[in-house]
Amino acid sequence: MRLIEDSLSLPINTISRGTNRETFTIAMKSIDWDIPDMEPLSEEGILDLEIIRTEYEIIVKGFLEADFIVQCARCLDPVSIPVTSGIERMYSWDPEMLTDPEVEPVSHNDGTVCILDPVREAIIFSAPIVSLCTENCRGLCPYCGINRNKEECEHGFEA
């Protein structure tokens, strides 16, 4: 089995019938993640996949292990978050199965199955709703905008 890294696509002809397991080390910063306010921190990530291929479908399960950077919701400093959410997606070229909204069509135009969307979803679902640099982050002063974790100002605003 092979992975086209920059697009996170699996060439269909490299996936054997039955169950396939593979772990890929991917260059995180070479992929266009297109996730607002999140960037990869890790140079490399581990993509662990189990792919089941039957006559009419390909089922992709696995997880990504990598670290991403988001902004602290209070002070806007960078915060590292680990990504470990699971990935699961079914692809099919059977017209009857494609009536299910959970099943993605297989495109034979380029002969690949693109798994970028489910991996991107796993990254997004791994991010906390509110990211904080520390539990007691004091945030920015609402008057002058300084980072109150690093310096004091004359406004004396208490969170």
C-alpha cells in the first residue's frame, strides 16, 4: 500500500483485497490542511491506518498522532495541542451504497481515494472548544491590550 503524501491519497491499485495495515510518517508542513487558526507544530506526524477493501468498497480506519498550534482564547499566545482522534470513512463505487450520506464515492478518474477530509476532521475534533495556555491565564487587558501574564498595566482589570 502506498500513500501520496502531499494530498493524503491512496492509489486504489496499491490496496489489496482484505485487511491492510500500514503506518506512515508524514511531513505535516507539506500538506495544505486548510484549517483556520490551526497549524502543525510537528515536523512529522504518524498516520496509522487499517484499510479494508471488498469488491465494492474501501473502509479506512485509523488515527493521526501529531501536535498542532492554536491561539490561547484569552491572551492569544500559541498553545500546543496533541491530535489523536480516530479516522473512519467508507468509500464505494456501488451506486446503491452511494445513497447513504456517510459513504463517499470512489473516483476512478485519478485512481485514488483521498483521505485528507477525514484526517482534517480528526484534527478539528481533537481541538478543545476553548484553548488556554494555562488554566489561570489572565488574558489581555481590555483597555490597553497588553498580555497580563507578562506585564502589568495601570488599568487593574481583574478577570
